[in-house]
Amino acid sequence: MVLTAGCIIEPMREADIPEVQAVEREVFLTPWPRNAYHRELASNHAARYLVLRRGEAILGYGGLWRVGEEAHVTTIGVRRQEQGRGYGSVLFAALLSSAYELGARWVTLEVRASNDVAIRLYERFGFKVMGRRRGYYSDDGEDAIVMWSDSLHAPAFKARFRRLLATLTVVGTGDPPSMEYPVR
Ligand SMILES: CC(C)(COP(=O)(O)OP(=O)(O)OC[C@H]1O[C@@H](n2cnc3c(N)ncnc32)[C@H](O)[C@@H]1OP(=O)(O)O)[C@@H](O)C(=O)NCCC(=O)NCCS
């Protein structure tokens, strides 16, 4: 059960960036360069960045880019003390909804090979491990696992996503994709 009282998913705004960076420093070994979020919000029209807010506080954030028919999840993080309560699932669902809205056909991401929690989360949404990039993370040389969704139009993938969405009650997570093909 996600603790949803007062929670909402919203597009990330300029004013959110300092708090997003504070969350990022808490959960990532190597945060993005200082200006990266400003640049993304100002000029990357193929990108979507979201925050999960409870009251005034940002509990987590995530982003993706659309590249051709693919959407690449670029980042997702939840405050350390708020992890394990379903917020990561809420954010990931919202990113998937964004991928549908952007007209992507597949979603892909890289994740540290040791990041079991994140890998399990993505697997719950039907993502599969499709490859490994050796020494991908330059800070410590860890391998990346490359994961892909099935086609976002595949009935089984959509049905699974709809079931998961139905368990999440945070405002702004997105509407379930239509089961009609190829309507999103
Ligand atoms: C990966 C990450 C975003 C997941 O966020 P999260 O909020 O912890 O995710 P969830 O709570 O939705 O799911 C994580 C686990 O908590 C469990 N969980 C969810 N709600 C729960 C609850 N109310 N009580 C107990 N456990 C719960 C889930 O079942 C899941 O367990 P599992 O891994 O055994 O299946 C978060 O751990 C994080 O920020 N990590 C650091 C940054 C990172 O690694 N990002 C990913 C880069 S690819």
C-alpha cells in the first residue's frame, strides 16, 4: 500500500531543481552536473521530467527522453528514508505513462548490475534484461544491465501496466493505455 495522502506527480519545474539535486546527492554516487537539469527543462523538448511531491516536499523524481521510437529512462530516485513504500513504482508508472504520451514504442534503461531493488521494480512492470555493458559506470567501473520493455502496444504488456496502475492512487500517475490497438 502506497502512502498516498497528499501525494502528487507533477512536471519538474525550475524551482524544484535544488531539491531534486538534494535527493540525487542522497541516492546516487555521481550526481548530474549542476546545470544538467536546467538545460534539460529549458531546451530538451523530447524529455519529460517529473517529481513526486507530498505537500511541499519532493520525495522522488524521474525522467526520460524520447529518441525515435524509443523512450530512454534517464534517471529515477526516491529519498532514502522514503524508499520501499511504493513511491519508486509510482514514479516509474508515471514515466511509462509519459512514454505512451510521447508516442514511444519501446522503453529502455540502464541499471547498475548490483541494483537488485531497481531491477526487480522494472521486472514487475514487464521489463526484461537484454544485455550488459561492461564497465559502463565511469565512477567505479560497475557493469550496466540493459533492460527493455516489450512493445508498449503488446496486449500483455498493456494489461500488466493497467493492473499495476490500478493499484496506484497517486494523482498524476497517468491514465491507463487503451487496450485497443494501436490506440494509446
Ligand atoms: C530504485 C528506487 C527508485 C526504487 O524506489 P522505491 O520507492 O524504493 O520503490 P518501491 O517501494 O516501489 O519498490 C521497492 C521495493 O519496496 C517494496 N515495497 C513497496 N511498497 C512497500 C511497502 N509499503 N512496504 C514494504 N515494502 C514495500 C516493493 O515490493 C519493492 O520490493 P522488492 O524489491 O522486494 O520487490 C529507489 O530505491 C532509489 O531511489 N534508489 C537509488 C537510486 C537508484 O538506484 N535509481 C535507479 C537507477 S536505474
